[in-house]
Amino acid sequence: MKKNHKPISKIFFIHLLLVLASNTQAAQESLVCTPELKKAGGVETFALEDLMQIPMFLSASQQGECTREAASIVSTITGEELLNRGARDLVDALELIPGISFGSNMTNMVGMGMRGMQTDEGKLSILLDGIILTEQRFGITGFGGHFPVDQIDRIEIVRGPGSILYGNFAELGVVNIITKKGHQLDGGVIGGSYGRFERGEAGKNTFLTAGKQWDDFEVSLYTKYNESHRSDRFYHDAQGGSFDMVGYNQSESILGNFQFRYKDLNLHFLVDEYSVDSADGFADKMSLPSKEIRNQFSTYAFNLDYQHHLNKTVQLGARFDYSQQTPWKRTNLYHDGRANKVKESVSIDYYTFDLKSTFSLEGGHYLVMGNSFQFQNYQPTVSNYTGEVPLLGDYTLYGEGVYKTKWANVLLALRFDWYTEYGTNLAPRFALTKQFEKFHYKAMYSQAFHAPTGGNYQLNEEYNQTNEFNREVSPLRPETTHTYEIELGYQFQPNLNVTANIFYIEIQDYFLYSFDANNDDFYANSSKLSTWGLEAILSYQHPRWGKIDMNYSLYQAIEDTSQDFKAVDTAGNILEQTANLGLPTHKVTANHTFPITDSISFNHTLIFSGHRFGYSGSELKHYKSVWIYNMYLRYQDVMVEGLEMGLGLYDVFNSQYQYVQLFNGTHPALPGNTREVRFKFSYRF
Amino acid sequence: MCQINRFQVIFLAFVLNLFFMLSLFAPVQAEESMSKRLVAIKAAYLYRFSLFIDWPEPVLDSFLMCVVADTETSNFIQLSLYNQVIQSKPIRVISVLKEEDLTACQLLYIPSTVKESTPFLVKAKQNILTIGETTDFYHAQGMIYLYEQDNKLRFFINYLKLKKSGLTARAQLMTLSQLPMEKNSDEKKSQTDK
């Protein structure tokens, strides 16, 4: 009975808001959608020099860009907000986004969950200035001391599919890290940080960023080096073994990002080296005392991009991307006197050619049409697999158009993929959006399509060659995601905004990472995985008391054909139908920045993460809800102009978050950090 | 084939109702958006100018910005600067007419819609920062002249006029001041008036 009332009440609530909204008088597009404007909370916070760079009237293509951005559920974290919070890495930044939580994968790898689903296995695109950093082997992204957050311009997080524009890995979302460009830097910043847990070193990092613009020529550079430890607690495996994580499970990363622009021609080079050591191993038994496992991920990427403005309405764009990746290079670090040995390594060359044209009209109407060709040369260099992996290619035709009316911006988009190995697919997208004086709405449907990677292909072929049961698993079929989203927002006062959305996500033919009785792994398709949920954000700013952002997110798991993400007890009962493994159904965050003086600010963050379930071996474990409280004091222009220092205390309550495995892989939860003190400094020159 | 579930039904119902309700209630003017964007940028300029000007007397309860004969613009500027303070005092924005007393104003903004600036400049005597956008304002010795150049806002500071009025502009502000090109000023005026 109760279930039947829910949709009716929801529809009534939506109608009520619509009636209220219909009384608004004047249409108003976003004031903050040009790149110059959207980096900060409001244009009034800009320095005069920056104000003088803002175009008075937007060109047709800029208006089109504003419209496109409105047709997604996007959160933006500015570089200034990250500095105010004393964010240590991307995990700190993303934890404050509704619907995002973190858990573990295996071998000390931390992964992300979004809206109740694991984003590993090719469901999240992480980009740095447009270059994809998600590894191309399985589509998995490792978090923790990896991605840059110091002195960047902003991070844009799209919650919802972005496959039409971002391709194969953008099924559930996109995270785009945007560094500062030469004209913003006009000099450089050097800095670093050092942090300690209660019982050991937490991490240290150093970075340098510099840039300059001379008329049509602009150059910028970002480099960083980072060492960090996952925890200073004890790891307990499922077979009675344990080890002290002080001195184990550390990670190391080096990142270099160089950009060069001359007029409309952009060149971009990127190096990302990330290494994660693991003593916890793959599954329920730790790898110590005999060995540790080192997983290394490297990306060397190059991008060339040219935009030609044919006239006021037509813009042509050509783009070439090349990346060379060595993901999941696995080395055994033996403790028994044997020499270290590379156990597995693959080399992936990934090429993308893209040509597109954009037709923009005054008023924000636009049409983008393009085609791209991408292929992946996947070569196992150290492997048990003796066969070949075919050249995986994909030809894509895509189009997206927006027609703006007085009451709705109507977006229609279509992407057609022709894969060399996986047939064809047609993915549509449809959106109605509009911003009125104080109210905005969005209603969107998107389909995303994710074809298996070379890693998926190889693993199944390798399993067929080597498994002891002489089983043969079928090749993976592509998975398809359908997402429905509705967002409503209202500005109650100029300094008080509330936005809420509901979503429904359904993945068909889900890629399921599976094991046989000998723990040999392979992939299989599972027919359906779905969740629905809601996310609400409240933002308030006071001239004296600063800025407060609060959000609440909820997801409810609906279907999981495989039950691989469900908490199933030994009797076969699902303990909580609406929860998936490792991900809290409820999450609340609050962040407050208090400006003490013009140069000193205090920021504190509270994160509530609801209870979760996870496995340790075959035993089902319940993890209680946790409250995490962080504080950061930032002092700018200390004694000399440009010198900045900050002191942070993280996990003040010592709640000790656990990274619970996001699927049933028998791996016990990875302990997170204890209370941490970190000192940060930087100098602008 | 796919089965239609409850959420898909709700979504379709929402979209259909959206068309229906909005077509009944919300025929609105999209063109207004651009002008409001421009006012928000200009409000930011007014605020930033005020941070680099020293008034001889401290501000009492609130910093008063007066906008000539334009209630809609003054309301929008007030909204744009809702969270900001000048000399630790909140900002209040009001609309003023020619016959009103301006002595309480710290700043007088004369938008491009006001063709004759002189009557206001005559009344804005000591300690009032005047900011305007027309060539009439520029020639009538207003203090900060806002003008368009290459689709961007620029400004020129009449330092002598400022000093004569008892105000002081800091060096950071003066270095950004640019003299408008006279030969294009009429064109600029017409563009700004748009």
C-alpha cells in the first residue's frame, strides 16, 4: 500500500513547484557560463583585471556553450574552494559532491561509487584539461594521492552520462580537472605539504605551476610529485592474518602537464605516473609475508586541437589525441630473497581523430555535428595469455542540437558507434531545460553505451586458455545505460539557493567481474543493475559569516540480477534490498568557510556517511555509519605578499573510515586514515 | 524488449505536464537575459571601484550607491551585491531622480539610458564618486567613465576631478585607467546605449 502513494506524492510535489514557477516573469540565462565567469561564485568577486577580460556580449557560440552546459547535472569546485578547504587530493574534493562515495577495489586500490553504483569497469571518465586519464585496459581509476588539486582552476563533475561527448567511459559521470592557464597564472606558484597520521607519515607532496601570456601566445606548466600512505591502522585479512599498514600500502605519483596555445591552436602534453603498493593482496588473503604487489599505471598523452571560426555562426574543430598507457603493470616485490619480478604488463596505444562543426545562432540555438575515429592497439607484453588481441576500433557519428523557446531549451542528441568487434549502437539523448528568474528545471533522458576494452577481451580469452575446468566463457557484450533525471532549483534569496534532482539509472548487460572456484577471474554480462535516488543541495552565503554548502544524497538499489552487489547472508537472504555493497544509501555533507580577516580563513567540513555492508572472505560484515569532521586554517600573504600557509586537522573525531569493497570480491575493507595533521605552504611569484 | 517501469512512467508524465503547464503560464522574454548579465558585470565594476577609493569620512550604517532614474537596474545591482561589504558596511542601492538630495550617496551611477549627466553631476558635490557611461558624462567631467572597447568594458579616471571632490584613488586603480579613443566615442556611445 505504502509504495503506491510514493509516485503520487512525488508528482503532486513536482506539479506544485511547476505552478509556483509559472508565475515568474522574466527569462534569465545563466550569468556565469563563460569560462571566465564560471570559475568563481559570482562575478562581483572578480579582481578588476579579470573583469576587464569578460566579454560584454556573448557570441553565438558562447551562448550555445552556456545552453549545452545547462543540459547536465554539473557541480563545479573552484580552485579557491579547494584551497580554502585544504583539500589533500581529489578524494577530499569529490567527497563533498552528492551521490559520490569511495570504497576499495583490490590490491590497495581505492575506487569511486556514484549514485549507488561502482564507477570502475569503464563507467567514469576522468579528464585533465580534456585528456582522459581513466586507464584504457579495464576503465578503472585509482584514487588517493593521484590527481592534482593544488592551484588548479576548477573541477567540473557531471553526475549523469556524458557518452555523447566524452565517449566510452562516461556512462555514469565525468570528472574534468581544469588547470590554470597562462593568463591566469601570469607567473608561478611553488608549494607543498606534509602530513602525519597518529602513528606515521600520511604523505608529502610538492608542486610547481607557472604560466604566461604574450598576446596570441600562451603557455602553462603544472608538475607535481606525491607520496602518500593509505593508513596507519592494522589490516586484517579474512584468514586471520594481519599487518601494520605503517610502512606498507603507500602510493607515489608524478604528474606533468604542459600546454601551449597560439591563437586557436592548442598543444598539450601530459605525463601521469601512478604507483600503488599493496600488502593486502587480491582477495581474502593478504600477500605478506612472502611478497608485496606493486601496480603501476602510466599515461603519456599528446593532444593537438584547432578551432577555426569560419564566420560568426560556423566553427570548425579538429582534434587529434594520442596516449600511450601501461596500466596495471604488476610486479611482485618478494620478501624471501627472490628478485622482484614483473608478472603482468600490457601496452596500449590509443588514437583519436575528431572533426566537428558547430553552427551557432544568436539566442543560443546551436547544432554540433561531428565524426571521430578511435582505435586501440593493445599488446600484452608480460602475460600468461598467448593469443592476440585484435585492433579495437570505433567510428562515431554524433550530433547535438538545441532549440531555445520561451519556455524550454529543447536538446536532441544522437551518437552512432560502429565498433570493429562489437557491432553498432545508436545512443540518443533528450533534454528540456530552462532557467527563469529564480527557478530552473531540467528533464533529461540519456542513453550510454560501453563497449568492452582490450583488457576485458584479454581476460576472457586468457581464462579460456588457462582455466582448469576447461570452461569457455562467452565474449562480453557491450553494456547499455539508460538514465532519467529531473532537476528543480530555486533561488529563495540572492544568497540562498536550493537545488534538487531525482534520477533513475539502469544498466543492461552489466560487466561483472567474476571468479571460478580456483579464483581464476573472467568477465560475464549480468542482465540488469538499477538504482534511483535523489540529491539536494543548499548553498548560503553571508557577508560576515561566510559560505555554507550542504547536501543530502540518497540512492535506492532496485535490481541486481547477479546479486554480486548485494549483502547476502549465509542463509541466502538479502539483508537490505535497497543498498549495494560498500556504498551508503544516505550521505550528508556540510562545508563552511569563515573569512576571519581578508587574509585568514577557517574552513570546516562535516561528512555523514550511512551504514554499509561488505564482505571479508565469505563473511558478511556490517559497517556502522560514520561522521568525519575536517578543519583547515588558511593564512594568505604571511609576512610577504604571495606566501601562503595552512594547517589542517582531518578526521578530527578519529572516525576511521573504511574503504569497503564495492562488489563481492571477498577482499576485506581497507582501513582508511586516522586523525591527520597536515601543513601546507605555497609561494606565488 | 524493454519493459516500462514505474520511474519511466513518472518521467514521461513529468515531461508531458511540463509542456502543458509552461505553455499555459510562462511566456517570457528571453532577450532580457543579456541585459541582466551586463548589469551584473557593471555592478561588479561599481563594487570593485569602491574598494580602491578612499572617502574622507567613514561610512556610517551602510554604503549608499545611488542609481539615476532606473529602479530596475538599482534593484538588480542590489541583488548582485547582496553579500558584499565596503568598509565593513553592507551596501544599499537606491534609485534617485534629478530633484532629489544626493548628499547621502557615497557613489552615484549614471547609466547609459540617462542622456544628460550634467544636472546630476552639478548636484553631486563633495565626497560622491560619480560613474557614468555616456560621452556627455565624459565631457561633463564625471569621475569614472565606463566605456566599451573590443566587446569589453574599460574605464577612464578623471583624477583631477576625483581629487577636487576630496576622494583618493589608489595606485592599483589608476594603473588600469585607459583614455578612450575620442574618434570612436560616438560609436561607443551608441553601442553602449544598446
